Amino acid sequence: MSTKICSKCKTENNENHNYCFACGYPLNDSIKEKEIIRLLGISFGLEVYNMLDKLVNVYESILYERPNYADVRYRCALAYEIKGDYQKAIYHLMEALKINPDYIQARSKLADIYVILGNYQEALIEYKNLLNTKIKYTFADVHNNIGVIYEKQGNIKQAKAYYQKAISLNPKFAKPYYNLGNIYYEKGDYEQAIAYYKKALSLKLEIPEVYNNLALAYYKLDNLIETENNFLNAIKLDPFFFDAYYNIILFYIQNNNFHNARKYLDILKQRYPKNFEIDYLEKNLDKKMKESIKNETIEEKGKKI
């Protein structure tokens, strides 16, 4: 009697068997193909319900039989990224790029992960490789991301050039306006920073950092009303945004608005019970309140004399 060897566990099986009796793996190519289609269907459902461990197992099962599925490599990498296993994500992305060097999403994701890991040189290489792909695309986002890396490396001139190039490619792309705002803020050109932050907001870049940084720029220009309003906008957009709470509490303390300072400090303490920066704010608030009471007492005594 002839036998079939399981390609997965190498067990001998009866020729009439469709599945390995030892591991259950399909023995016929037609069944393998049907199994792959079935697994792809299962993977979609697992993606919807965010069942990462099972999702990874399904992808790995597909890739065991069909290692040249670039799309499955990419989707498997995304699952590993969410799990925090960046090395396996990188492996699958690099395999996907071996299969298809012009796979834009895979190369972009690979560069993004290198940025997360602080491997800026590798990220720069991959972003610049993106600009040389055969597929026609504006790549405004890639120019912006390259600008971010140069800014992190302290090369502000190059960063600014790439942000401006991103804007020239897509004037409605909000992120480079925000990033240019940050550059002008650091240079001390607060009016220009405000102009770029406002442009980013007009293009619907609704992230709390924009409002927070806009508030800081207004504060540098002594525009206290806009400072307060934009800190509050940041908090409204993200009620757990620590930086905006910290800044508005400090703002209220510096302007002797102790009632509001205490109000937002209490909220912050509830959300972040153990934080040394909050302890600093509370000590600062208590000190300023005592100084204020002391000054009021001195003024009253002066009036009586």
C-alpha cells in the first residue's frame, strides 16, 4: 500500500487519507488550497474581534504552506506590531518586501517600526527607498516622516525642507504644518508658530498636542485669554492629556487663579494618583496661596496705619 508523507510533521499516512492522522494537516493540494481560503476567512473574523494570538497562529499556518503571500506577511506583521513583538513584525515585513520590493504599505510600516525603536538611520533608508518605488504616489507623508527623523536628530534645516516639500506635494496635509509650528516655536518665532498651528487645525488635525502647543505660543505673547482657551480645548479633546492639565494648572497658579488651579489639580490627582510632577504642582500651589494670604495681610495692615 502506498503512503503519503505529511509535509508538516513527516508522518506516513495511508494514501486514502486527506488529512494527517498525527497532526491533522491537509495531504492533498486541492484541500490545502481550500484550507488556506478557509483560514483567510477566519483571519478576517479574528481581525474584526481583535483576537491577536489566534490571528497570528492562523497567519503563520497560511505562511507555512504559502510563504510567498506578501499580503499575509504584511497582515501578520501588523498583528505582531500590536502585540509589541517588533522583531517578528520586522521579519515578516522584510520577507514581504523580498517578494514585492514595491510594496508601499510594508516598507512604510517597516520604517515606522524603526522609528518606534529609535533606529532612525534604518528608518531614513526605508523612507527614502519609498521615494524610489515604481508605483506613482505623492509621498507627502513620507517627506513629513523623514522631516520628523531629521528633527529628532537635531538637523532642523533638513527637517524644515522636508516638511515644506510635504506641503508642496499636498497642501491639505495637516501634519507638516504642525511640525513646522513646533520648529518656529523652538526658534522663538511665536507668531509664525501660531500661524502654522492654526493652519493645522483648519485642516482638521484634531489632536490635543496642537491646542496645547498653540496655548504655549500664545502665553509667550502674553495673550492670556487664548492661552487658557486652548489649554481647555486640549483637555476637552483628550480628558486624560497630562501635559495640558499640567500646563493649565501652572498657568492658573502663576496668575493667582487658585480656585481653578485646585479644581484641575484635584482632577489630575484622581487620574494620576502617584506622580512626582503633581506633587511639585501641589507644593507650588500651596506656596503661592500662602504668599498671597501674607501679602493681603500686609496690605490690610498698611491701610490701618
